[in-house]
Amino acid sequence: MKLHFGIFCMFLLLISCHCGMLENPIQIQPTLSPCLEEAFSWFIGNEEHPDTASFYSISFHKDNEEFCVWDDTLILIGKPNELFPKEGFKGYATIGDFKILFFDNQNLGGSFFNQDSLKCIDIESIIFSDTAFFLDVIVDDTVLQPRGCCVDGLAPFRINWQ
């Protein structure tokens, strides 16, 4: 009789724990903001030969002589080559079948990607492309504003993390 009562009590305890877990599900923040996913999707859709075996990148820059000299934050979305600076490597994530490396040397991208959900990889083990090409976007208040000659007619990407 004591055994049946003990099993019954454990059953009630397990049921109550399970119900409490369903009421408060864990909220997992997505890896990447939708505006960066949209910008990457546009980039990959306009690439001549998209390659799921290659690594692409998203990098954040400000006051960097190589990429920009203004106060706005520049985000480079593209395919890096061997000469691309590797400082600030945070990890990688995937969008569809494409592997995306994240570089953020000045920690500017905190509102655009969740670093906790990036996967680790040894940056030295990656074989990069011979050529580099990028979509450049400027963070401009509520939008990512494309810039450069290849983006004529491309509408800005609305910044929409939530």
C-alpha cells in the first residue's frame, strides 16, 4: 500500500512539473535579424554561381580605413577572399544551406545577430575563395540602406529584429 501511495505521489509531482514547464516555454532568440536574412537572400539570389560548399560572411565596420571612413555603421554581406581581415571573428550560422561567417571586431552587430547561437569553427581551417564580392549596406536609422553601383532600384531593408 505504501508503495502504491509513493508511486501515486511521484506521478502527481511529475505531472505538476511538466505542466509548469509548458506554461513558461524557453524563449530562444533567433540567430540573425530578419533584415540581414533578407539582405543576404537578395545577395545570394543575385550571385552568378551561389555555392553551398563555400563560406559567405557578414561583417560590421565603422571608421575602418579599408571599408569606410564615415560615422555610419557599414555591413558587408558577401563572399570573402583570403585577404579579408579575420579580426573579430565570432562564429558561423546557416541561412538555408549557406554557411555565414560573422566578423564584428568593434562589437557593432549586437542588435543584428545573437552571438550565443553562433557555432564555433577554427577560422584558420577555412579555405576562402580567390575573389571577393559584397553587398554593402549602411545602418540608417530604421533601414539598412544598400550602397554601390550594383544596387540600383534595390529598396532598403527595414530593420525588424522583433
